Amino acid sequence: MYQYNADDTAFLVERVDQFEKQLNRHLAGDLDAAKFRSLRLRNGLYMELHAHMLRVAIPYGILNTEQLRALADVADKYDRGFGHFTTRQNIQYNWIELPEIANLLRDLSAVGLHAIQTSGKAMRNITADPFSGLTKDEVEDARPYCELIRRWFNIHPEFSWLPGKFKIAINGAKLDETALQIHDLGLNIVYNEANELGFAVYVGGGLGAAPMVAPEITPFVAAEDIISYLESVLRVYNLKGRRDNLKRLRIKFMVREHGAVEFGRMVDEDWQQTKNNPELKLNMDELAKLKKDFALPIEPVDLAGFTDTVDFNYSIWKKNNVRAHKLSGYSIVNISLTQLGTAPGDATSEQMRMLADLADKYSNSELRTTKRQNLVFPYVRQNQVFELWQELAKNSLASPHQGTLAHVVACPGGDYCDLAKAVSIPIAQQVQQRFDDMDKLYDIGPININISGCENSCAHHHISDIGLLGLKKNEQEFYQITLAGETLHETAIGRKLGRSIAGAEVVDAIEDIVNIYLDSREEGENFVDVFKRIGITPFKEKVYG
């Protein structure tokens, strides 16, 4: 993984010092709340329902164990002993006292972590496939490109005050674990017909109240030209994007208004002015150095003759949580933070320290975060997977529910967020209680359920098999249901089932939907396959009677 150097550390310290001065001005009454708002947002600090929330960036989802222990310390020192891992590979703290924020950020900077541009109208944390560099079907490891693009655009003076927030995802694998086309900009690593490496570029995706799938605006930009091309995308957006309507700030509305072809033409017209500027060419020497930083830190191992342990519970967990590694002798292990009865994505400081200890022992001191609020151990020897499972089980982190209906993805919802219209966590827990039989879950197979407490869609409910959106009617909580959203093979927004369902009835509705799926399923079909074949009507008739 990338190792921060002295310049990186100095920059983070300077940034904290600058923010602390503005914070002190605000606390002294010399900087009013309205003027301080944009400064705190660009340093990841929100005002939430009960206290300030801080969002900490985990660039492209990679953590070392020193950093995870530092996040545990922050949870104990500045919060209430836990943090919340998000669908964009970050971590959030929900109980931050404003006078402590500079000290908190200084503690993070000591281990190369920060909250810069995790909020505000600027480029956010760049996300990537959590299995980057680990799988056989990969075109190219996305992480070195994530790092170079992050460096270029963090606090870029031209693009620090965009019309709206701007999210980028980069993927180098055949399957789309990053959900490229729901981002403002998605980069898919490809080779062209001349066998040159570059990027297919998708612009104008996003969820929220008006979900849109980003269209491809160009099938190929050479790797060395990607910085100049991204500058042109951002420049066109910065100059011509809407700033007069709070509900039309995102680039997706601009792309929809002009159309993908015309938007691509505007970008290309701007790009012709800068694409040959040598200062905007991707630094291939620096890229080569970064590729060494991101090279696999392990070598293949010969485990000829190794036979894994036969244990029923272990076998179920392994089937759902362990996937193949491109190096012989190794496995990739998913660790679900959505334990039965807990808030999805939450981890206590004790759990973080325990996981750091286990990653030191079993995963070369590295972890990854995912959009399904999991943690990943990327380097586990196959003959140590059972031992790791036993250690996880001792600490109540060996949930076998990864990929099942009981592995719910949820935002903090009305329990914490002042934007939420309804709760998310209690509904997630009710779903887990209803579907707590592992035999039944095994029979149902892989189904994703995501719950967002408001139309901002932080839990990505539009792109799950079953999505719930919290609403409020006459001071009562209701949930709108969407079905058959997906991103892994192709990107599609889920279809609305019908009128919203009262909170007290929503889990019954989910069970009805699952039963229609089971009654209609043919061999080899997943939920989306069944939905495409039979349509929405059988689900609607079952739920609404």
C-alpha cells in the first residue's frame, strides 16, 4: 500500500493548523456559523441530529493496522467508543464535540489519515474495488491511478468550489464492485484495439431523489492523458453546471439536460486546448514507483497436501465470506460488520483493535473497506483461514450472513442524521430477526437489501435486490420499496414496487417478496433474473393483495 512521505505528513499538519485557526475564530464569535459552515464541510465535519459528525477518508478503501488502531483511539477519546463504516469506504463518528475537532484531526494526521474533502462541493474520497490487485480476472490494479488522481485533485484551486459534490470510482476488474455508473464520474480500466491501456469514462451517475445511471461519454482515454481529460470534465461542469437550484447541483442534471453526446462534445472541445500540455500528462515514472508500492507484499505458497477442516458452521461461513485469491496458497476473507442485532457498519473500538491484531497475524497488517460495510483481509493463507474463523467467532465477528438477506446495508438513519425521514437501523434489525434461520437463508441464497433513511440514498438502496427508502407521512414513518437494482454485471436502478409501506408492515412485505422469488425461481436464477423473467406484477399483487 502507499506509504506517506514527509511532504504528505507536512501537508496534513499544515491543513490541521489552518483549520484550527478558523475553528478558534468561530468559537470566539469572530466567524459566524454561515461562514464557518463551508470550512467545516471541506474538513469533513457535519452538524447532525445530536452532535457533530466527522467523516474520515479511507482513500480507495485501504487501511493498515496502525491506522485502524488510531481510529479505535479516536472512537474512545472523542466519540462514544464506536465508528460507522460507510458505503463509500469511509468511517464516520457521530458524537464529536466541536472544540475537540482540531486535536482529533491532528491525531489522525500522525498516521496519514484525514477528513479533507469528505464533504462539501468538491471532489470526494475516490473509491475502488476492495479486491484491487487480488483477483485473476483483473485488467489492471486501480489503486495506483486512484492515488495519482487523488493527489492531483485534492485541494486543486480550480475545482475546490464546484457546483455540487463530485464522486469518482475507478475499476480495473471485470465485475463492477465499485458501482461505477452511480458516481458522478466512473473510470473503467480497459485496453483498446491497439493494446494500449486507458479508461472508458462514464459521467453523470448518481442516486438521491433523481437516480441516474452514468452514460459512457468516451470509450477510451489513454492512461497518460487521464488527468487532462478529468480536468476538462470538471472545468465544463464548473463553468456550466447549475448553482441556482439546490436540487439540480450535481453533474448528472447537466448531463441529462444536454445529453451525453453533447456533454462529451463540450468536454472534448475543452480537452483539445490542454491535452498536449506536458504538465498535465500522467507522470509515468511516478506511476511506476506507485505500482511498486502497491505490488503484492506476499509470494505464492505451496500448500500441496493441505486439507481444510471439516466443520458445518465453518463451511457455511467460508462459502459466504471467503473468495479465491490470484496467488496460490492464499484467500481473501470478508468480515461482516453487520452482525445480528447490531447497527450495520458499526464497529466498536474494542473490535477495531481486535481486528488490527488479527490482521497483523493473518493479513500482512492490511485491511480493506467495502461499499457493503464489510472489512476485508486481503492476504490470508489458506491453511490459516480456519484458525482466523475461530478467532473471529470468539469475538462475535464470524457472521456467516455475508451476501444473504440478513446482511443488511443501512445508513445511520433517523437515529443520528437530521436529514433522515425515517429510521434505518431498527428496520435492519427487524429484518435480521425475521430471517435468522441459517438453513432458510442458505435456501434463499444471495439477496441484497439496502435501507436509506432519506432520499439522499447514502445506503444505495436503488441498486440492491430489495431497496427501502424512508419517508414520513403525517408524522408516521413509511418505506418505499424498489426491486431488482444491480451494479455487479450491469447497472440498473431498482423499480418502485408501488405505494409506500408503513414501518410496522415493511418486514412482512419483504417476506412476501422473498416468497414470490422462491416460488418462481428456476435453477441457477438469482433475484434479478427472476424479476426480469416474471416482471413486477406478481410481487406487487402479493404485497398489496
